Amino acid sequence: MWLMEELNLSYDIKTYKRGPNGIAPPELKQVHPLGKSPIVSVQPPDASPVVLVESAVIIEYFLDHFCGPNTHLIPQRYQPGREGKLGGETDAWMRYRYYMHYAEGSLMSPIQVQLIMNALKNAPVPFFIKPITGLITSKVSSEFLDQELRTHFRFLEDQLASAPEEGPFLCGSRLTAADIQMSIPVIAALNLGIIQRKEYPRLDVYAGVIQNEQGYRRAVEEVERIEGRPFMKDARGNTMVKGDGERYLIKDDRAMKTHRKEIAAELGENPKKLYPYWSPATLTYFFDLKHGDDPGHGPCKENKVIAFTTIQVAYSTLTTCPVAFNGRRLRSVAASALPSSLFKNNKPPSDNSNVQAVSEVVPAGWVAYHELLHLFWGLVMNQCDNEEYNFLRMAGKKPGKDRTMYTKSLAIKNPENYALAAYVVFLSCSCDCDHVR
């Protein structure tokens, strides 16, 4: 999926649920005799579907047919002036070709054995059998796995140190298909604790870099959408993986369940109506009501919300949505004071042609000021519970949508009133007071 995102291809996903034993269902053998994933079926416009298996084969086939001449996914093959000559290949291309086959040909084997050992060690066997399974797994690890894994990942650590153009990718400064192929074993080894991050700092950084690629994140979001369940992210924003290699779901985390209940109680909502949204800025989750048909869409996705404040048990955040930067919201317009001659009997002028609406001349920080007051008070209000934005209703001169008048207690708590008051003070201090009404 990551590769298809990088190539901007349209695709459909068909899921096959594994059985309790982790084996793919029999239906998958109807697609390919081996019944193993990944399997990709490509439909040419004038021929029967082409069924592809094995990651390297799939990647190379897609690059052959869908990759443009200027793509960065395949490094330049030959050094200038040595085109087609034996040994004329660039270091980047030689690495690319090597890693395309190294990932599954060499690296995945000890990782898979380690996963089997983990499953055996944690198998639900009688207590008197536990010492035997523990002895077997310990022996395999000490005699084979530990050294084998150390050899591979020290090699990769050194390869990152000597990468062309100083990396940060395996083949140089740009992402290649080899990084896509290598992402699974590297991320799995780190997330499953097969190797320790502190022992392989370059690999740790490398894993973070590839997981921050936009194509990778789009692929993860698409899987979350298909599954209908969000994956749990760690403190770095990377998707967490359980001991059996499956992605860790938020519903599996006891602390998140407790946190959701706390927020639900604070908001007076049913916990089932709250959805965990990931904040890339704070690298934390916040719970809010679902917005739109796709539960993964936060408040900003509606293109109606300018900004919002999240006030929760352990932290608070202020988020400004993209729509706030569309030239209509976060901007500053010079305000012109109205001369006294326009007023008669202390009444507003009947000719409004020269009158500026407050909403037109609010300073650029208006929205931020409003949300900061939420943070300052630690107070959650919204349109559903009497947060008001209309000046006449805020001033108690006009009933709200529920036909009730705004009360003094609500006015005191409403950030918009304070933002308006602050703006009036600003104008009073900036203009000739004899000409301000």
C-alpha cells in the first residue's frame, strides 16, 4: 500500500482474516495456490488479471510499469560516462538492488524464528511444561538467534553510517523502493523489542524517518479506515505492534479505556461516542465526539471549525484548522474611527456605508485569543452548550436559537465577550478618544 501511495495509484483492498492459529484462511488459496499475503491482482485493460506474490516481485513489477523516468524510488543506475559497463553502477543503485532481496532473503528469517520462539515461550501450557518450553527458547536464543540478529542489525547500523550523501535513507538522501521493502523487518524488530533502540541509534532514527513519510502515513490511515479501528501510536507517533506482530489497537490499551471514561464523564457523554484523535504536534491523543461519517476525521475536517481547544485530564491543546488561513479569518485590517459628527443624539449613524463591522477589523490574534481563554479557564464550551458568537445575543439584546436570553453567568464565561472587550480597549488606547464612540 505504501508503494501504491508513493506512485499515486488507485487501488482496492480486500481483507482476509487470519484464523486463531495465525494462518491465512482457505479462501486466499483461491487467489494463489500458496495462500499467503501479500497478493496483488493487477487488471490490464485488455487482458486477464496478473496475480503477483512476494513483496520484491510486486515492488519491481509496479516500478517497471508505473514508475516515471524521473522517479526517486529507483536510484540512478550508472555513473556518468560508464553507462552499460560492467562495474559502472552507482553505489546507491547497488545498495538498492541488494536490499530489495536482502530483506526477505536474509533478514526476515531470524526475525520469524524469534517470533516463533516468543509464541512458544508465552504459549498457554501447563505449569510443569513451562520450564521445558523456556529452556528450549533460551537455548535457541543463546546458541543461534542472539548472535544472528546482532550480526544483521550491526551490519545495517554500519550501512546507515556509510550511506551515500550521508543518508538518512539506506541508498542516500531520498526514499527508494528499497526503504519500503526494508521497512517491515526494521520496524518490526524495533517495535517488538527484538533489538534494543539504544544499541542501534541510527536504525532507531531511520525507522522514525520512514514512518514520517507522507506515503507511509497515508497507507496506515487507509488501513485504519478499512479496519474501522485506530492503531495505537507510541510517544514518537509510530504505530505500535504487539508481540505476535499484529498492530496494537487503542481498544487493547487499558489506560486509554480509562482515559476515555474520564473524558466522557467530564463532557457528560457516552464513552462510545468519543473517538481518540492523534495530535502530531503534541504526540498525544485527545478524545472528542466523532465528526462526519469517517470517525478518523477530527473537528478540522468539517471545514467549518476555525480553531478548537482540547481540555482534558492530563493536558490541554489549542489547534488552529487550515480553514483559518484562507484569507478570511486570521488577518488584520486597519480600523478607522468614526468622527463625532456622524452621530446625532448619541445614536449610531443611519448611513452604514462608512461603518466597519467588528468582525471585519478584528486583529489576527482574535481566534487565538478566544481559544487561549479556554485554556486559561480550563473551561469547555461549544455551540451545543451555550458558547455564543453573536454580539447582540451575547449582550442579552437578542434571544438565541433556543429562544432564551443570554445570562450574565454565561456572558462572564464566554471567550468571545472577552475577545470583543479586549479589542475595544485596543481601539480606545490606539485612537483619538474624542473621536471614538
